[in-house]
Amino acid sequence: MAKVQVLNVAVLDNPSPFGNPFQFEITFECMEDLPEDLEWKIIYVGSAESEEYDQTLDSVLVGPVPAGRHMFVFQADAPNTALIPESDAVGVTVVLITCTYRGQEFIRIGYYVNNEYTDAELRENPPLKPDYGQLQRNILASNPRVTRFHINWEGCSEKMEDSENVDPAPNAMLPPSCPPGKAPPLGLMPDNSMDCL
Amino acid sequence: MKLLKPSWVSQNGKPIFSVDIHPDGTKFATGGQGEDSGKVVIWNMAPVLREEDEKNENVPKMLCQMDNHLACVNCVRWSNNGLYLASGGDDKLVMVWKKAAFIGPSTVFGSSSKLANVEQWRCVTILRNHTGDVMDVAWSPHDVWLASCSVDNTIVIWNARKFPEIVTTLKGHTGLVKGLTWDPVGKYIASQADDHSLKVWRTMDWQLDTNITKPFSECGGTTHVLRLSWSPDGQYLVSAHAMNNSGPTAQIIERDGWKTNMDFVGHRKAVTVVKFNPKIFKKKQRNGSAPKPSCPYCCCAVGSKDRSLSVWLTSLKRPLVVIHDLFDKSIMDITWTLNGLGMLVCSMDGTVAFLDFSQDELGDPLNEEEKNTIHQNIYGKSLAITMETQLSSTIIENPEMLKYQQERPGAQTTSRVQGAGLENQTPKLTNVVNGESLEDIRKNLLKKQVETRTADGRRRITPLCIAQLDTGGTPALNSVGQKSNLLLTAASKIEPMKALDSRFTERSKATPGVTSAPVNLGISPLDSSDSEDKVQKAPPLAKRKTDMEAAEVVEKRKKGRPRKDAKMMMAVPQAYPQVQDGSPKPGQTSPTISLKLHAPAIQKSFTIQVGTDPVMYLEVENDASVVAGARISQLRCSRDGREWDTVLPSRIATATGSSDVVAVACEDRTLSVFSACGRRLLPSIMLPAPISTLHCSAFFVMALTASATLSVWDVQKQVALVKNESLHSILSGSDATVSHSMLTDQGVPVVGLSNGKSFCFSSAMETWNLIVDKQDALVQCADFRNCLSSQDALGSTGPLAATQGRTLSASRLASRLSSAPHHLQQGMTLAFLEQQLSSALVLRSTAEYRHWLLIYTRFIVNEGYEQRLRELCKDLLGPVHKSSSSSWEPTVLGLRKRDVLAEVLPVIGQNLRFQRLFTEYQDQLEIVRLK
């Protein structure tokens, strides 16, 4: 059983202009005092096509963590636009929050992110070169995808034999099941965005 | 019989593999397949039992769901005390769950369901050892062990007191092990596997006792589970899938000789699950008819792959009821309510059914006492059963717990109302931290949180603690309980005893000071609810104060916890005008500062068990109420159903008792002694320093203070046996500390040190005497096995044995390995036996003195130590002719020496070499007797 349970992640400052920093308020609970820090990362998936456009926006150590319920705000700068393929700038992508303990990832939280122009004119005829100044980022906060992994909390990062401890593929996040009544508030989701997921 | 299929008990239509009703009957758990994981759900029982509760929207149906298992959950089982839930699944794991007391409702983050969990069950341990799917788990009687079986062909016995410790792994099955059941008496555990066998294992040495294969030879491995069951009287074991004449049966195996002559026949497909009703029944006496003496009988439910369920009474040849087509798929698990009248059945088709029987149908359930009588008649008074008699007191507990449970929902609804104010997407955190709402904290969290850079330049955030866990409480309570229980050292080695202890500490934890109003407090001039209000109001005041002083320190403290924080200490006197001046600072008041012993921390409340026969419980509640500004602590004692309570003006640090007295040491260094019925026997004794350890035995009270001085009083005669004796002589020159202490029935104090040495203080000689040294070479090498008679082989019981513990048996083992020359070993054994004899003498332990004297005599007779033998006999006989100058004592430790001699003489007669000596003393003894 994981010693750390994520109880909630609140997405702050959402929706916001593309250039604003990401802010996640993370609440977690720890079963017993942790001798080492937790490492949290925010990864921005630049392109659905390939992992090579993944950007680690920031990584931060969190500690000391005594037994109890804790919260903190994880703020990270917006992605470097130069590293995003132009064709993928607008549309749906993913932002991931991961947490590792002793080098082992035990939770991965994924959010769908929709980047779109607020201006109706731009939306109709998007410029060839994305205008990041006009883009709005909307994180689908109500539908996080959480994947938990069993890790060895006692030992160091030596891998356990169990197959469930094998690190997941970075894009292991499953597509959101959109029940009819609970359609995400960001309009249509392009079919091709599913490919990466 | 009433039958109900509650449609709302569903895991989204996925198969439900297991169901188990909580011992208190208020909830039940199901386990099965989840979305892409295993799923455990805890349900409220009330909507199943009562239609109005089912319709009432305010009565929650689902209490908690846990998605933590990575794959399908095959089994869920509540511990007998109801505190834990164990679950095992295809992910090879066993998880043990415990209810978290402090958290309100919340959702599982990231789960698709938006239903809030009404109760929070937290996984406290994860047990990893199996290399295949876990099929069944079972708690032993009294929750000493947890057993799990798996498709890896093994059964693992876990130490339920010390997870994740493994007691043993039972290997022997050659197929998937699919069912487990414990013998209710605690002597066996039985397992059934796909290898066409049912195996019974002994719990004493964890070896295979019997292997039953015949009824299973025709079976194919076609059932998902093979849940077998043991009858509550322990007489019958009923297997799952067995075959008789090519027909599926449930085989009945008699405990007596493991005979397999009977079976339950009639199901058309393999039997998957058998479950005995926990009650034993006797025939309902009808009005008018003459009361016939009838045999008590058991009731058993059998579920099968043929989707039907049969219920049998062992007094009837045919089933009581058979229900066909109850489900669309195989029955997977059955569970009875503790009262024996309700039953839940679950199926692979994802539904459950509830059956409600009446006493007219099943009969009159025997009460616990009658059940125990049956057990005692069959098995004698085994430990497990005496434990069960003690457990019957838990039935008295239940209404209290029930009351507590009823109070809780109230608290929860209020918190739910507050929670509604928060946005929907966040879990409903309702904590108010130091007067500041969570909302306010969250607004400024980014600015407030402490962020630093590590040496390598990385960002490091210190998270804000918004709630503390209550996980640490139990061990601390336990340790104190054990410390004051040291009188029971011998007994505490027996596992089930600990089980009881821990239950009681748990219970005391479960009743926080606020909820248990001291209604019995006779002298309270105030209305008790009034004083309760004060207790409740005061802490927030203190909290707000602290908040202004330290905005950064944001911690929610559980009400009623001992406040360790210095700032809190400062704030507290504001609320309570009376300042406690006697806060224990070990060593400060003691004259000899060099020696310090650990003084127990003051706890809000604790419960300890004293003595075994009769069992006595001491419950202490510090600051139980506030009367005219003064805080009153309460001591409650219950024994044999008789209770008394008393109040003390200072907080109680430690309490203990014997069959005759109860002693209590307070924070203000006073020691109070009460009679068995609660009468104060002495005015408070002022101790020279805070108490470290307190013991009682008969009318003797022993106090070990933090400044390492020892006192022993005889309360009956009101004299001091040991007066402020310093431990200097035994502690000096080494860095050893006091690890345990005890007081014998004769009032001899014993102090054990961390270096393995134990000393007792002889009040006659005024000396510390070494009675045990674990490093002593003599202990290691002494070999007197051939001097032990069959009745001695079990060893002696008494203070000496209690102090020496297992070293002795270990020494016997060691002696087998040692290759010391015979004459050396002879000398060592002689020295060791003499040491034992003198130790028993100084401990004033009559039985042990006699025990060792006989062994010693046998040894010197065997080895031919004539001088010693002669001296021994001479002392035992004494002068034959009376003379005034003789200082001979005719008795030793209450034994008449000449009687002892008469007992020793036959031993001497066994060696022909001592024929003369034998005749000599025999004649003299005869002369003395004739006089």
C-alpha cells in the first residue's frame, strides 16, 4: 500500500492565458513519517505524436513529510513554445503531474488541456504560426486520470519483480470516457488527439 | 424466512466474489472486480434490514469504497474484533484496512464515482509474500493470526499483532489453495485445494495434522473458490466441493478421528462455499409441550455453482430450506450475522441476497455462556476458551460502542453541511486549522508555503500540515499497558492475552474524553453536561491564541491529546485557571541526579488489564471533568462484573492492581492505594520523585521512582519492606537501564536490567541479589535433563521462571550442542542448580524452591555428591533431640523441612550407593515422628 495517497489536486488559475504559469494545489496524506523527500514533476506533452516533445516544466522536492495530511501549491512556468511543434500548439494535449519517492514513480495524474483562441475570428481561421499571446489554456480539471503504481517504499529504487511495478509508458493515460451528460466544457475533442492517449 | 435482493448492492454489475458482515452487524463488506482494478466496498447494513432506512435518503447505503487492489478482490474478512478488514486479491496482495477516525467524507481522487465516502477506511498494511492470486483470507480466533492462501499452493500465517511479520508458510498442497478455515478452538487450521485434498494443520507447531483425499479424488478443479467451514462447536469441518458416487457433495469431517462418513447431498453442481452459522442452537420450546432435553445443534449454509443455496441443521436429515435460481451465476460467498438469524450471499452475477430467519425456524441460539460450557465440556478449559469467556465482556462493551457509533453520524452530518460550502470538485475538507478555515489557508497557500533551495539548487517545498494522523496512538498506549502489566510477564507471552490487551487499548482510544461524560461522578456539584461544555469550549480559545502567536505553525490537533507543544502549554493555563505545577520533570526533584529512570508520559486515558483470574480492568481517564475550575481524574475498576470508580485531584500517571489492592500514582508524585472494592486504604503517600513503575501483588505495593529508588510496602500490615532503596549498586558501572520489573506474591521486588541481569532485593539481608544473568555461562552449559521427571518437564511456574523466561529451555538446547568435558559440565550444572535453589529461596517462591530442590537432589544423587547430600539432609532433619541452643528453623518458605526430607528420601533411595545414608535418615525421621 502506498504510504502517500493523493487526496485532491485543485487546478488554480484555470482557464488562463497560455503564458501563465501552471498552478496545482495538491493535497496528500502520508501514513507515516517519510525519511526522504517526495519529488513532484509537471510534464507538458508538447505533441501527441512523439514523446520527444514532452517538456518537464519543473520538478520540486517536497519535504519533510511527517505522517498526516498536507498540502502545497506546485507552480511551474508555462511550456517553452519553441519546443512545441507548430501543428500541435492549438488543440487538445495533456499535462501530467507525477510523484516519485526514492526514484520510483507511484502516481501519475493526467489532465486534458485544450488550447484555443478566445477570439472567434482566430478560431475560425487560425494563423499558420500559432499566436501564443492569443491562446487560452483550459485544463479539464473535473476529469483527472489517475494511475497508481506499487513501489517499494522501504528500499531504494531497486525495481520489484512484480509486473505492476514496471514503469508505465509515458502516454499510458487512457482517453476520458465522456458520458453524454458530462460533456467536457471545451467543445469538441478532435478525434486525432486520441491517438496519443 | 424472508428473502431480499437489495439491488443497490452492486459493484456496477461486476462480479462480487466475497461478502462479510461486520461483527457488530452495522455494516458489511463486498469484494470483487472494479473498473480496472479490484474493488472493496463497505455498505451500511441498516438499509438492508429496514425498508424505511432503505427509502430514507439521509441513511447512506455505501459507506466507503477502496480501489487500491490492482486486480480482482477474491476475499474480504473482518477481524473478530471488528477493527480491521483484510482483503486478498489477484494482485497477490493482502491488504489490511482500518477505519480512520478523524477524517470526514471525501471522494477517492480520480475515481469516476462522485459519491462521497461516508467512512474512511485506510489501508494500514500491505502483506506481500504470495507469488500468485490470493484466494481466501481468515482471521484466527481472537485475531492472533491472519491466514491467507493462494494459487501459489501455499498458505501464509501472518502475525496479526505485528504485521507484516510472517509466522510461517504452510507448504504441502500441490494445487491452487482456494479456501481456509480456523478451528474455533484455535488448535487447527484447515485448507482445501485443487489438488483433491483437504489438509488440517496444527497451530501448535504448524505441521500437517491430517490429509484428507478420498472424498475429493473425483473432483475436477472447476470452482473458483473452495470455501470450507468449521462448525462453531468445533466438532465438524465441512468441505466445499467433494464427490460421492459421482454426485457433488459437501463432505462432513468429524474432528474425532477425522472421519468422513457423512455429507450434504443434493446440489447439482460443485459446492463453492460452506458457511456455518456462528451460533449453536437448541430446539425452540413450544408452549404447552413438555420441555424435552434436546441436543444443541448447528446450522450450515451451502452455496453451489448450480446457483442454489441450501441451509441445513445438523439435527435434521434434510435441508431446512433450498432456494433455487437465486442468482444467474455461481454463488461465491456466504456470511451470517453474529446473532445467527441473517445471512448475506453473493454471486458471480454481481448481486447479493439477504435472508432473514426467525427463531421459530432455526431454534433458540445459545448465549455465549452456554456455548462456552459446551466448549469446556468437549475440550476442557483450554486457553482459547477462557479467552472467550473473557470476550463475553465485549458484548457488554458493544452498547457503549454502539452509543459511540450513534453519536458519530451526528458529527458527520454537521461536517457534511459545512463541506457543502466548498466547491464540488474538491473533497469536502472541513478542517478548521487553528481557527482559520481551510478556505483562508488555501487562498494564501502559495505565498505562505515555505520554499527553499537545496544544496544542488533544486526547489524544495515544505508542505503545510493540515491534519495529523492518529496512527501513532496505539503503540504508545500499548507500551504503557505492558509496562504496568509486567506482573503478568509469564502470561503475556501467551499470544491471545495480547490480543485482548490491544483490544482494550483500542477501545479506550475510541472513546475520547468529550464523548464519555463522567455520569457516575457522584461528587460533581455541576451538571455533567455543563462541565462537558467547558471542556469543549476551552480548546478553541487556546487555539486562537496560539494562532496569533504563530501563524506559521498550522496544525490541527485532535482534541484531548496531550499537548506537547510548548506554545500550547502556554496557552492552556488561560483556559484552565489551575496550573499544574507537578508536571513531571524526571530527575529534577531527585537527590541523586546521576540515576534516572523513564517516567511514563501522562495520557488522556488508558485501560489496563490486571490479573487473569478473575480479570480486572482499570480504566483511567485524566481530566475527566472540570469541577469548580479544578480538573478531576477518574479511575474506574471492573472485576467480575463488579465495578467501582473513584476520583483523584491530580492526573494519573500509572495505575495497577492485584487481587487485593489497586494502586495509582499521580502526576503530583502521590501514591494512592485502594482496596479491591475501592476503599482508600492509606492517605496519599508522597513519593520522593515521579513514578517510573508501579506494581501490586497481593497486599504488596512496589514503587520504582524516576530517581531510581525502590520502595515496597505491605499495605495490610502497613509496614515498609523496602524503604527508598537506591538502584545505584546494580546500575552503577554499566550503562544498563531498567528494562522490566516485577513484584512477587511474597512481596519480593525484582528488577531486570537491559544487560540481561535481574536482581531481587532481599529485605531481610538488605542486599541486591543477582538471580538471573542471561550471559552467564552456567546457564548456557548446565545440563540436568535426566534429572527432570515427567511432571517437571513442563518447567516450574513462579517468579523465578518468569524472570528467567526462555533462557532455561534455550540452555537445555545449548547443552546438547556444547562439547564441554563431562566433569566441567557436571560442575557447571551443580553450580547452576545451587544458584537456582538459592534464588528461589531469596525470592520466597515456595513452589519453585521445591521444584529445584527435587531436581538438585536427583542431580547430586545421580552424580554421587555425598557430602552435599549429607549436609542437605542434615539441615532438613534438624536436631533429633531438643536443645535450647539450637538455632534450627523447622520450616523453609512455609514448608516443613521434615516433610521435604520425606519427599527427598525416596530419591536418595534410588542410588544404591547411598543406601546407608538413606537408612540413617529414614530411621531418624521415624524417631522424630514418633516423638
